[in-house]
Amino acid sequence: MTDETTKHGESERASERASQSEGEELTFSFVAPVYNEQDGLEHFYGRLKIAADELGQPYEILFVNDGSTDETAAVIRRLAEADPRVKAVEFSRNFGHQVAVTAGYDFAAGRAVISLDADCQHPPELIGEMVARWREGFEVVYTVRKDTQGISPVRRWIGRTIYAVIRLASGADLTDQADFRLLDRKVVEALRAHRERARFVRGLVHWVGFRQVALGYMAEQRVAGESRYSLKQLVGMSGAGVFNFSRLPLRLAPAAGALLVAVAVVYAVVSLILWPFGLAGGGWTHAAMAMVALFGLQFILLGILGEYVGRIFEEAKGRPLYIVREKVGFAPEPKPAEEPTEEEDEAAEEEKTDFVVFT
């Protein structure tokens, strides 16, 4: 293939992207965060494209490359060269799954935005049913996992425990919900107004409201590789779900204090009753137990308070949620107008003053 042919093909694809962005309104945006998914990405794209084509409406596929260290970026570029509907946002480093989902919402242009993972655990074949619910008037169509193929009982128990803690603290029942969801454009715009750094998108989607409906699905086994969602990330997500959406941990302080006072009163009464019989403990025992209980309570409350102060500190920095290293497949941005030179300014000034008055 000659250089001229290559340039001609690239110009054709560029014109297709420009016409799509300017003249054709996108109905659907498919957002897929990816991190080291080189082995299964083409398989995922094939399944997603079939599901998207069946909708019969203009769409885009937006990959958010969350700092992959393998050949994921190269695979995305190949897909974008072959399909002008494929776009990508590449981060400068790994910022995390929840931030990648947020970036997808920031760059998506469709009237309805559907987010799903690229490991095929979120079956693209369910998209048609999600779109049908959207057309019925629902503005949020979220999914709930019935079960996950290939997951260990321990991992399942940890996930259920985390969601139980979030439900207890915030009152929001997000058990087994996934980031596989459809959002109407108005919901996307509402989410874009929330820029807290400790991201928990599922909690934010629940918080913004709108008309919501759930769909159950069976999570498939990963097409390739292993899950990158570590135990540390799960714990961090649970922390965001608790501390971002509830003040209950702070309210535990007076409750714990009242409980300790009640225990101390009961202990004192029992000691007084047993004192005549010589069964009560010594004074040092009482003092030691009281000190241990009080110091333990203080450290717990300091830890809770520190968690909130730490989050305030992170928000006060004002850093961006993510940094984009490169964008692929987007229409070229218009160049800013050039600043006039000093000579041009002087010439313009002379034109303003060079006039003749007729009487």
C-alpha cells in the first residue's frame, strides 16, 4: 500500500468522523473502561458491535484506557482505524475503574449512555432489553448480578458483606449492582456536576434519582486474563460508599459513649452488690478495665474522624480526577484564533484614525 493510498484512507475516515460529529446526532454511546485487556478486547468489540447494530440507530463506542501497560492501546487504534465509530480516551496513568467510568460519561455524546466492562462479564446481548426499558420512559436502567460464573464463595461473601455495610450506613441497597447500566442524557449531565475524588458511581447514580428500573443478569466468566479488582479496591469502594453518603460513623460517637456509660453504671451496681460478699474485684482491676475501654473508644473515634478529615483534605487540593494523555477517533478540535501581531494592531489603529471630514 502506497503512502498516498494510506493518506487517502485516513482522510476518508477523518471526514466520516467529522460528518458524524457535526451532522448526525448520536443516539447511543457505549462506554467501556479498559485496563490491560489486549487479549479479549477484539472479542468484546465484535459482540458489542453486533448488539449495537441491531438497535438501528447511530452510535459510538468509547474506550477509556485506564493506563494499560500491555498492547491494549494498539488494539484500540486498530479498531478505530477500521471503524470510525470507535473512539478512545487514554489516561496518563492508572486512575482507577470508577474514574474511568466517569471519564466515559464526560466524553460520551449520545442521548443514552451505556457503560459496561470489556471483559464480557457484562453481556452485550442484554443491551436491547435495556434500551427497550429506556424507550418506555425509564431514565436509569441498572443491572443486578444474579450470580457470577467462576467466582469463589469467599469473594462472593466479601462482596455481599461490603454491600451490607454500605446499606447499613447509607440506607442505599446496592447489593450486587454493577457498573453495567444505561443512563439518559439528563442523568449523565447531572452526574457530571459531581466531581468528588473518592468515586463511587453506583452510589451517585442512586443519589441523583430519576426514574430507575433494575434488570437481572448472569455475569459470565472473563474472556481472558484475571480480574483486576483487588481486595484493596473493594475495601476502598466500600469506604467511599460509607463515608461519601453517610454521617452515621460520626453519630456512633455519642452512641458509643452512652453505651460505655451504661456498662460502667451496671458494673458499678454489680460491684456494690457483690462487695459485702468479697466477690468484687480490686480497685486496680476496675481502673484498668475502665482505661482500656475509654482508650479503645477514643482511638476508634479518632480513626473515624480522621477518615472524614482526610477526605476533606483530598477534596481541598482541587486536583483533576484524571489526566488525558491522548484522544483517538475524535473530530479535530478547531484551532484557536491567532493573536494579532503588534504590526497588525498598529495598522488597524491607523485605519481607525485615517479619515476625512466633509462639510
